[in-house]
Amino acid sequence: MKWPNRPVVAVVGSINMDIVVESSSFPQPGETVMGRSIAYFAGGKGANQAVAAARLGADVRMIGAIGSDNFGSELLAGLKAEGIDTRGVKVTEGASGIASILVSGGENEIVVVPGANGELRPEDVAANASLIEEADIVLVQLEVPQDTVEAALKLAKTYGKKTVLNPAPAGRFPDEWLPLADIVTPNETELAALVGEERLDDPLVLQEATNKLHMRGASRIIVTLGANGAALSLGDGEIARVPGHRVTVVDTTGAGDTFHGALAAAWAGGLELPEALAAAVKASALSVTKEGAQTGMPTLEELSSWMS
């Protein structure tokens, strides 16, 4: 399997070291539980999505920040090993970003400490404008400062690039960003936070929530639904659903990031959006069958074999 065109993807976002602890249960407040194992994996939403796109045949440029600690050196080496262009990754004094991940029963709970990611500035985006100019699509998330995200979106649109805004972690951002994003990609929790709803488990409530976001300026919305796949809303009052796939779940960490890297690679690679969305859902499903965020991400060959 090959994309019709060789996709070039620029990712502006976080680079973390994921510290993963497996336990038989999640602790309640004030409770101590015994863990079964601990492991260290390269992560961060930005880096994860960059790796996912690179594994799926994209030429990826990364704009981000790492610390001067040992984790930073390891993270940078890992990105280079994936064939990712790291000219846009700066090194700051101090700690790299950390994600503390507790895994139990195939689900996870995550606490993120930004570290160097909090030092990624709009001027860093401007200094690496050529990486965005070379790209077909620019992918951003919310684990770096908001003014940096805004700078990336504005610069991408200045160059006429496709843009994907993954509003994760859940939170609010200026409505002025919405017209700058060709696709906004919240999960159910993130969409609920954006529109002020508590739950979106009813299809009518989900449609009302996407309509609210369209009214605020979003053109295309993709809502990721975990094991249930994803939903695409183009603002015409209809929601097209792409179902999920039954797989043996080992670790859901990084499934959403795999989805986004795959979506960017497939859409920039020449597939129409519905076909790119279907490929992203399949890549995400395949990723949860292995442990770790980046280690579970499929290659283009693996995805092609599984799809056939």
C-alpha cells in the first residue's frame, strides 16, 4: 500500500518521556496499590503523532523542545531513529517533559508535567518557518503554550497549508483558532469541555455539540470515539460514522495520537477525507494491540496487511 502522494507533515507539539506503571487497579484518593511493572517510553502528543505519521510513510518535520537532561538526549535520538527531521527541536536548560501513566485493565490515567514543552515559544515557530513551508499539512495539539499553537496555525495558513487542531488535553482555546483549522479533532471528553456539555453518549447530543462548534467557526470536525471509531461532521447537519474494530486490547496509550498521525499522513498523501478517516481508525485500532505509545504504532506495511 502507498499513498497517492508522498505526504510531508509538520508537527508542532510536545515531546515527553512516558513513565508507565502497570497495576491491577487504579488507586482511589488516599489509597496505595502495588504496581506490577514500570517501563519508560518516548512520548508526548506531538512526538507521538510525528512518529505515527513517519511510520506510515510520511516525511515528518518536528518543531518542539526537550530538556538538557538524559531523557532529552534519549528522546531526540529516538525521533532521529524514526527518520524525523529534528532541526526544529530546541534544547532548553532543565527537565524534559514527563508523562506519568498508570495502566490497568487496558485503560490508562495520565498526569503530564510540561518541562521543556512549556518553553516552546512563537519565535521558535517563526525560526522554523521553512519546515512549515515545506509541509503539506501542519498538526498541532495543546501540550505546548497556547500562543505557540496559535502562531503555528497562523503561519500554516499564511503558507496555504492544511491544518489539523487536536484540542488535547481537554480545555478551552480562543474561537479565533477554529477558522484556522481545516479539521478540529476532539474526543468526546474534549468536545464536551469545548461546548459546555457533561456527556455526549446520546447521538443527538453529539450532533448538537458539533453544531455548536460549527457555529463558532469550525469547518470540519472529527470526533474520536475510542473503540466505537470516529464521527465526521462537515457542518451540513449530518454526522458520518466510521465504526471501530474488534481487537485484543493490550494498551490504549497513544491510540489517539496514532489516529492523528495516520489521518495527517493519509489526507496529505492524497486520500479523500472519508477514506483518510477510515485508515486512521484502523491504524488506531491496530496500535492498541501492543504496549506503549510509540512502540505500538503500526508501519505502513503492517497497516496494509491488516487492512487487506
